[in-house]
Amino acid sequence: MVLVCPIIIFNYYLQEVLNYKPLHATSIIAVLSLTVFFMMPLGTYIAQRTNYIFINLVGLLLVTASLLEMTLITNKTSDGILITFMILNGTGFGFMSQTIVSSIRFLPAEKSGIGSGIINSSRQLGTCLGIALLVALLNVGVNSAKLQTKNYGENIVNKARVSKDVKVKFNSLLKTAYSADSNQKKLTTQKNALLSAMQRTDNLVIPTKKNLYYRNYLSLNKIEHHLIQTQNNELLPFIEKNKIEIQLTAQASVVSTLKDKIHARQIIQVTKAFRFVYLMGALISFLTLPISFFTDRKIKQL
């Protein structure tokens, strides 16, 4: 279960949320495996000179600490910090792997095979349960994040300075994107519908004062009023056309900003879901700490 968070859950976060390339994500996760490779022999060396209880306890503490630190991960966390977390987790796993040896070291030779089989079966069972539990928690968290992102998106879209048709198409796109039965064909249809709505010239709104194109629109509007007052109607079609172009461009910039805000909120919400899973992994690891005190006891024979 200890490796489920950094290898499966964390790898999914890197590729699906942060959009890391597979090679990029693998290069970070591989640090964990390399650390385990070097730390297992070191753990054996320390255990032989101290005791297995100590090294197993230290390993569990390091794993718990690394999972707690992973709850601090955001979309802005640097690769260097992510690699540090992997090194810490790999060190802990390398140390606590001594339980494989300490659990059977006092068994009679004729029972060592059975003991080793039980240990490996327990590890596989723990891994399966860990995957099932943590992935279920992640699925619930991600669904909640999608719902919150959709609600946030609808809220800011309804308040945005865009045409009514654009609002309707944008909200339809959000519902499709964050629905359980969403697929690429439906998304493409909704995106095309939104693009068509953005190109329509009826029901266009005036840009807000905060919009970069507001001054341009205001200047053309003043020129238009002046032409009307002077009864110079020859340039009016040209001015009207430019006003429409400015309104369309301003609307497009608003839609682009809305998309960026919704995407940023989605990353924040989904990151929270992953951080919760890391926290649960740390809690499970912490609750298993007392077990380390029973990993190096010789059973007295009557």
C-alpha cells in the first residue's frame, strides 16, 4: 500500500493533471525505485548492527513523513521538490522492507518457505487493498472536484460580459465536459457550437471598462455620434463594422479568460482530491507504526 500513492496515484497526477509527458513523469517516479535499490542494502547493514525493530520503525516514519509532505504538492511545485519526496519515500520503503527478513529469521529452516510465502501473500493483499481503497477515495474526490469546477464555471460565465447565446453554449459545454458520460464527440460538438455563437453579430455586448478593447470601442462610438450629428453618413457603415469587430474581439478575449480561470480552478480542485488521498495514505502508514515493534521477536519454545 505504501507504494500505491507515489507510483500509481502520483504518476496519474503528473500525467493527467499537470500534463507531464510519460517520459518526464517516469523520470521523477524512477528516482523512487533507484532509492529503494540503494537503501535496501543500507537498511540491512544498519539492522544487523542495531536491530530490525529500529530500522523498520524508521522506515515507516520516513514513509509517513513523505506522504504528509506530498499533501503540500501544488501545480506549481518544482520537479526538484517532487524528486526530494520520492527520495524520502524510497528511503523509507527500503528500510521498512527489512520486515521481509525479520519476519522469518527465527523460523525453523523447514518452515521458512511457508513463512516467506505468507509474507509475500500479505504484501500482495495489502497492495490490492491499497489500490482499491485509495483509488476509490480518489474517484470520489475527483468527481467532487469536477462538480465544484462546473458550478464555479457556470457562476463566472453567467456574470461575464458576453452575449446571451455565448453564455448558453458555454454552460452547455461545461455540463458536457464535467458529466459522467462525457466523450470526445460530444465535446467537439459543444466546442463548435460555442465557436459559432462567438461569431454571431446579434446581441453583442459593450466591452467593460476593464477590457483592453473598451477605449477603442468608446473612440469609435464618439466618432459615430459625431458623424451622425454632421450628417456624414458615408463613413457610418465602416465605423459600424469596426465596432462589431471590436465587440467580437473583446468577447473572444473574455471567453479565453474564462477558460483559463476554469482550467486553473479545475487543477486546484483536483489537486485537493489527490492531496486528500496522500493524507489517507500517511494516516494508514502512521497507524501501522506499532506493528514495527513486533517485527523482531523470537518466539520462545516451550
